[in-house]
Amino acid sequence: MVVVTTMVCERCDADRCEIHYSIAHKAWLCLRCHLRWPSLARQVELQLGPAPATRAEVSTAVGRDPKDRSVGRALGRLVSSGRAIKDDAGYCEAAP
């Protein structure tokens, strides 16, 4: 079932795109997520290092527009799951 909706893809946080339910992943995903891996969140996580980086810097590093909200949502998920740290200077990787 394909639906054009304003739902957010559960893997890459893309919004306003074609979303459909994936039985294999048990999630609402955009077509792009079925065709490429790793997810945006994983790409963002791989760009984080010990030195803080701004959202715009991370966005540019993963090939997105510096104001891309999808990158901001991915960073937010990484912070809430404990895989990244946010401070006044930006985002950095969580200590192993």
C-alpha cells in the first residue's frame, strides 16, 4: 500500500514523501530506505567524533542541506538513545 502523506519515515526521518508499510521491517518507510542502507541516523552517527560539530556541519558531511530538518531529527534520536551528546558547541559521539 503506497500513500503520499506527511508522515515521517521511521528509519531516515524524511517527511512529505511516499510512505508505505513494510511487513519485513514492521514500520512505515519511504521508498528510499528500502533501496539504500545505512539509514540517515547511522550516517549521522558515523560523522560524529570527539570534537563537537554543529547540525549544519553534520548535514553537509552527509550530503544534505545545512538546514535539513531530517538531520536534526536524527541527531535528536541519537541523543535520546544515548549514542550522541549535545552541548553548547554542538553534537559529539557518546563515550564508549
